[in-house]
Amino acid sequence: MDLKLKIWRQPGPDAEGKFVHYPVHNISKDASFLEMMDILNEELVANGEEPVAFDHDCREGICGMCSLYINGHPHGPDDSITTCQLHMRKFKDGETVVIEPWRAKPFPIIKDLMVDRTAFDEIIQAGGYVSINTGGVPDANAIPIKKENADLAMDAAACIGCGACVAACKNASAMLFVSAKVSQFALLPQGKVEAKRRVENMVAKMDDLGFGNCTNTYACEAECPKDISVANIARMNREFFVAKIS
Amino acid sequence: MTKLDSKIPAGPLAEKWTNYKAHQNLVNPANKRKIDVIVVGTGLAGGAAAASLSELGFNVKVFCIQDSPRRAHSIAAQGGINAAKNYPNDGDSIYRLFYDTVKGGDYRAREANVYRLAEVSNNIIDQCVAQGVPFAREYGGLLDNRSFGGALVSRTFYARGQTGQQLLLGAYSALSKEINNGSVEMYTRREMMDVVKIDGKARGIIVRDLVTGKLERYGAHAVLLATGGYGNVFFLSTNAMTSNGSAAWKAYKRGAFFGDPSFVQIHPTCIPVHGDYQSKLTLMSESLRNDGRIWVPKKKEDAEAIQKGTLSPVNIPEEDRDYYLERRYPAFGNLVPRDVASRAAKERCDEGYGVGNTGLAVYLDFKDAINRLGKNVIEARYGNLFQMYEKIVDENPYQTPMMIYPAIHYTMGGIWVDYELQSTVPGLFVGGEANFSDHGANRLGASALMQGLSDGYFVLPYTMQNYLADQIGIPHFPTDTPEFNETEKDVQDTIDKLFAVKGNTSVDTFHKKLGLIMWDFVGMARNKEGLEKAIVEIQGLRKEFWQNVSVPGEQTGMNVELEKALRVADFLELGELMARDALNRNESCGGHFRDEYKTEEGEAMRDDSNFMFVSAWEYKGVDKEPVLHKEPLIYENIEVKQRNYKTA
Amino acid sequence: MSVMYSSITKKIWMSLMGLFLMIFLVVHLGINLLLLFDPTRELFNVVAHFMGTNPIIQIFQWVLFAGFAIHIVLGITLQIQNWIARPKGYKVKASSEDTFFSRYMIHTGIIIMIFLIIHFANFFFKAKIFHSIPEFILNGVPTGMEDMGILVVQLFQLPEYVIGYIVALLILGFHLDHAFQSAFQSLGLSHKKYTPFIKGLGHIYSIVITLGYIIIPLFIYFTK
């Protein structure tokens, strides 16, 4: 199949960017989206042009490194997958495909389609852990945990930290990401111990970093490649409320 | 000639580690602050070690190639992590886990290391649960276990199909906690370029900032490499795009011996190759073999019709299906170890019974499991994997059997380390997949996560401390010394040399060619003739690379092509060493299968009298033959037998 | 006030005030509907008089003003912060993935605010500040109460006012449709069993409120 690509090119963090048009030809419908990008880059390299910079690593939908805002959707038009799992059969022959980077103040562009998501690491560093050291912990079966809660915690913990929620949100809010981590620990007895401190610190860090406010549009949930539920946001609101009044 | 000292502590097997810890040197808390440690890599081994060393009080500098330590490729492990908890009461024990691991590795692993691994496996589960890792649980609230290839007990703990992710996020959370405490300095988007040695000891590294393109220097009292495996030498593998062998290779070139480089694991359940533009292979968890049955058509004409697309597998009647694993290995059936399952698939496809349009695939069928347990149960167990398969292949595995084929997955070989996980360069420690490790010639499923975390949480924090105990008088290392200057210049020279080539062939083209040579001759089945040919071809390709590679762009700023070129340059040397090692090992064991050495039934035939050793290769210079050192393997606590998965 | 508080604190206040205003809307509608059942306007004027003079209600009136003020100030602050959080927008905007009305809360909110100002000018200021409302005369007998009802009836004789009122109320309906369930979400009241019920109730609430208010001008206009 042939496609018309419109790709955001920006040489560096402070440089001016613009959309550049690239036609690509004879792409197999079985190729993945990033393989299509590889083919484009091979052509660019062969012509002595600078290849398009984009983040990617595991190419199996789990590392969270790949991003790309494709035709108005983070991770492209297909549901419940990352860009690396998106396949060209989801596009029509001759279609125009607009590829943009994640747009949010706390995610500055590094180059082209590559953004800096260190802000997410900083939020986790503010409290996304159980404060225990290696060693000296009780037996793994010492505290039984309700299966339902363990499953809900796993649902939340499945977050890959890709930032699609921020990219999708009209407010560039990071609530889904933060609430997934807060929920995972809120649902487990191990995490309960420092629940108050955690939610306060993580939310404060999120606000400091300049993410927008959640207005419950639920675009994050719709675009999340791992289907993280907005019920986690409600849970975090609750945790926060309880923390503030206690 | 350097003598290999594996430093195995004296005493009975079960007491070695306890004795080691009881008598090792420690660093007093006030002095730990004076000591710097470098950790390269933030996967399970690196992340866990960095967090644990920081908790002890050392200053830790951590480097990772991705934009965040949370993205290391440990994250992609799906199935689970083994531990000898014996929660299901099915007869498991530390000894049995140790025994299965040594046997699974075809008696090419070091007894003392494996026993220690089995011993600390239980601590890992405790630690991870305390960190809030949401392992699967039963309705009673206790942890659930599943079974895995190569074992007769259920000892695998899991978190859906994302166990690696959850364990890595556990280690990442511990690391984040330490970054917040200020004792870990985190450097992301950095690639290690070389190890700096001062007076023969590892004292620092040169890294390249992948965003600015600048070379940077970091000094420390000890260096830990946890940089993963080198499976990407095959171009197509289940490894991540940035997974590479360069850090280990640079360590090798600086004097660390390379152990068993030819021991590579080929995973039997990957999605088959679909086109020459393909960039990577996707693994489908081995756990699928718990419920899926593997088969190919019995009749060659059926296989051919399927390859042509004129016949659907669902129309092949039961009696015309060859469940070849169940046929050949009645006791273990579809749960034979990975090497056995992979070779059996290759054997069927080579004979012309393969399916899919390439004929390079076999079926993994859930029809019986769905009939027996219901679609809901199968969906609960493997829903996410089935969904992933459908997204990639565009076929519904609930209706049509999945197609799978073996792919490069893991490298048992790596930098040779002693019992303390220290390489032959003092002060240079190596953990996780990067070391030649505890898996011998074949790794059992769910053991990589166990080894990574064992090294990271429970072994390296002790053994590195033992080394660092006599370093307390040495101040922080300045990085403007001649040693740093020279090493950085070496790196800069290599980069300049790459840009100077100005050829017209892309890096990926060379990488793909190398991958094909490796897959054809140093892959699932090897022979003398092929290996000799591979060595010559790799040398030729290497020469061509340095004459004709194209590296566009600038040295400064981000340059992905340069990054790839540096890695492929190393792979072109590493591939040759792998072929040499495979050529030298005139036997079949585990993942290393030589056509010349097999039983009449086609099973691997070991030669214990001549090859019961670890190959440790010493670098002697560019285009010079490396020197082989042998570490004999002595089994005092285990009876060495031919592996048998036909009867229990 | 609001810039200093955390995003979630602001949201909690936003939703608490919102819920409070939603209750007020029900009370207000209840009173307005009295006009439909009593052509003499007696019921309506009696209640209006009570609301305008009862000391408790008078105190509550200031709480209500505060509620409006907090809700509006917070809403605008949140929105400004949200615009700052994405300095450069996308070329292609997603349209389908979020709930429709949630996208336009600031827009509907501002229109409602403008309506509110007009509404105040027409009724509240006339009653409380200018005291320009005629006395209610029931069956030729002066009652000592202001004839709020006649004000309503007179205004709803004007077609432009009726149309403007209906448009404003429809926009209020859109605002409420998202607001109802959103308030519960912000307060953390989410449950896999009850959340679908709350969402359904939110739709019903917004439809009933909107239709309820709209019926009155239509009734008055067409029965004049």
C-alpha cells in the first residue's frame, strides 16, 4: 500500500518545528507501524537525509517507550495497543497519516517525535513505592490478600508509563498514570501503611510538574493501550480526600 | 596464563553461601558513603542491585539506555518466576529446584552457583510481595503457582502474562525510592562505551549521552555490568531494539573472559517471521504450552496444501494430526524444555511438515483446552496473549490454532564470573543475563527472572561489599587521569573511524546479513563445516562493514544510525567468537546442538569426559585468535545423567 | 485562593459546589412550576415571598452565592491551568474518544454564567436592589407581597426572551449531563455496581431539569 505521511520534524528542544510530507510506497499490510517508519528511515538514510527520531524499544507493547500521536490518536486508531503493535492493515491505501509527538508542557520535545517523559519518573520517585529495604521481609504468604483486590491491583499495575493518557487528555492531565500507581498500592495491605504520605506527595509532584487538571473526560481510559480504568482516578480522589481530612 | 579461580567456598553445598556470608568482609556504615559504585543497566539485576547497594549506604551511579529505568527489557518477560516455596505441597524443595536447573542446563552450570540461586529464590518472592508486586492469588488469598517446562512441580509465581513487568516495576520502585533519598544518581539515555581500568582494576566507564552525543566519564570503586544478553546478534530475536552486546564486549576486550558464548536459547513459542522488513520477533509466553497442544499435519500433502493456503488446519481430522512432542516425549509432552521443543519443531519443518505460508511454523492448538475448560477459563488465563496474537497475525486463536516457530530469546553465555559474580577484571562485576550465569547450556522457563533478582537483591550486595571492604582508603576517583583520557580517545577513534568510512550500505543491511549467517550456521543446529564457513563469512562481512558502512548525520546530537553502527561493529566480532566456541565444543548439550553429535533417535549427545567445562575466552587483539581457558565443572551433589524427558 | 491548592482539592470543591447548585436547581424548579398550576400566581408569590424574607433562607442565599462564586472561579482557574499544560496543540484533534459534553464544560459554563447575570438583572436585582417590583394584588386585595409572578409572566410574553431562555437552559442541560456523574467521580464515589446507575441518573436529572424549566416559558407564552 502507499501512504502520504505528514510528520512533525523538530531538530531540537528549542528549535522551530514543522510538518514535513513524505510519501511511502509498497508497504505490506502485515508490517507494523514502526516497521513502516523503519522503511521510511532507510530511504531517508539512503538519500543522505536525517532519519525521523522516534522512541521505541521492545516492540511488543510492554516497555512503554513508543509513543506517536497518529491521526488524532495516541498509539494510533486501533484500541488497546501501543504504536509498536499497530499494523498497517488498519490503514487504507493512499491514506494521509499525520504523525505528531505527545504534546504537553511537562513532556518537552527532544527531537522530532521523541519527547522527554522524565516527569513520570519524578512522580514515582515522590512516592510510588513501598518504603522497605531488601531483606527482613515477612513470608510471602504471611498476609492473605483478597483475590479481587489482588486482581484490581494488577489491573492498575499493568500501566506501562507511556504517557498516552497525558497525550490524549485535552487538559494534558496525568491523573490516570498517577492514580494507577496510587491504586495499586491502596489495594494491597503492603501499600496501605504509607498510603496517606504517598498520595499527597505524588499528587503534589504531579501538580508541580505542570500537568493539567482532570475534568473527567475519560479520553485517557479510551486511549490507554493497557485499558487502565478511570475507576483508579476515583480511587485516588478518595484516597486523597481521606488523606487530607485525616 | 591466567588461571581461572571460581572462588567456590569450601564446605557442603547447602552451607557454602551461609559460610560465605558469615566470613566475608563488610564495610562499616560510615565508610560506605565514601565508596562509589557504578551500575550499568536497570533491568532486574541492575535495578535490584543498584537499589540494594544504595540502601546499604553506597553512592550509586546508575546508567540506562532507555529514557527511564522502568523500560529495561526484563519488562517483557511474560510467564513467571520460579521459587522453591513448595506452597502447593507437591514435593518441591531447594534441592529439587537446584537439581532441575542443573539438569535443564544439561550439566554445564556451576553447582555452587545454582544451589545458591535456588536457595535465595524464596527470599525473592518474599521481597517482591513486600514491595507490592501483585502476584496472582487464589480465592483463599494465598499465592498461586503454575507449572512450566522442564519441571514436575508447580513452582512458578506469576502476575498474569506480565510477570517480568511487575518484577521490574518492583525493582524500579525500589530504585526510585533511593533516587528520592539522594543516594542514587540516575543517568538515562546513556550507552556505555567502554570500561576504564586503573592499575588493572575496573575504576570507571565512558558513556555516550544519546541525546547530546557527548562522551562522558564516570569513576567509581567498582563497576557492575547488568547489560543483558546479546541475542540481537541474530538481528531477529525477541530482544528489544536497543538490547546489545556492546557493554559485555567492551569488558571482554578489556580483559574480562567471555564464558560459553555459543550457548544461546531458542524459544519455541514465538510468532513466525512474516516478511523481510520485519524488525523483531514477538514471543508468546511459554505458559501457553500448559494448555496448548503442539502439532503439524501427519501427511505431507496436507502441510503443502496449508502452505499454499488451500487448506485450513481446522479441517484436518484428529487422526491426521501429529502431536509430535507428545509422541516423542510421553512423560513431559508439550512441557519439555525449550531447547528440546525448539529442535523438534525445526525437525518437523525441515522434513516438510511445517505450516503457514513459509512452511516455517507449527500449530499450538487450544481446541481441546477450550472444550475441556471452556473459553472463559482460557480467556482468563491467556486473554492478553491471544489478543496480542490477533493484533499481529490477524487470526483469531480461539478459532484457528496459533502458529508458532522458534526464535532467539536468551543468551546463557556471557562474561565469565566467579562465585562472587566478579569477572577476571578485578572490580568488574557482572549480573543477570550479561554474565555466563547459572543456566548452563539451556535455561528453564521462569528462571531468568529468578537469576536476575537473585544476583541483584541477594548476591551482589554481599559479594561487591566483600570486594569493596579493602577500598575504603581510596578517595573518589578523578576522571581526568591518563587512563580516562586514553579510554575516551579509543572510543572517539572508533566513532571517527565509522564516520570516515562514508560508505553506501546501511547499518541494518549488515546487521541483517550477520543475522542470517548466525541463524543458518550458529543457530538451532550447528556443524563443523557450517561453523567454519560462518567464521569466514563473518570476517568477510566485518571487513566489508568497515569499508562500506554508511553512517549519516553528525557526531553531536542524537544519531540513531551511529548508535546502531557501534553496536553492529561489536556484534560482528562477537558473532565470530560464538561460532568459534560452538566449533570448539564437539558435543551437543542444551541449546548447543551439533548435527555430528546426536543419538540414533536424534537427541542431543553430550560428551562429559571431554567437555564438562565452561569455556572462558580471553581476548588477544583484533583479528587474533582468542585463547580458550577451561573451568572444569565438578558435580559432587548430583548424579550426571543423560537428560531424559521421555519417562519421568 | 485556588492556585495554591492541589488539583484534586480544587476538583473536590468544584464537585461539592456543583452538587449543591444541582440541589438548588431542583428547589428553584419546584417553585417555578407552581406558576403552571395556579393562574392567580398566589402560590408562587407566597413561596417567593417566603424565600425572599425568611432569615434562614436569607443566610442560605449567601451560601448559594458563595457556591456560584467558588464554582465559577475554580472552573476558570482549572481551565487556564489546563491551557497552560499544553502550550502547543495537535494538528489533528481526536473527537470521538472522550465523552462529548465533557469537552465543552468551560464553554457551556461561561454561557450559563452570562445567562445568570441577565437572570439576576431581571429578577434578583429588581427585587433586592431596585425594589421595582409591583405589589401583588390578589382578587383586588393588596397582599403586601411583591408580585414576582407577574414579572415572570411579562418576560415570557417576549418571544426573544423565551428563545434565549430555552437556549440557555439547553446549554445548562449539556453542562449538567457531564456534571452529575463527574461530581461523583471527583469525590471518589465510584463503584462497579453503582457507577452505571449514577451515570443513568445523571442523564435523567439533566433531562428532567432542562425540560422542567423549558415547559414554563412555553406554557406561559402559548397560553397568554
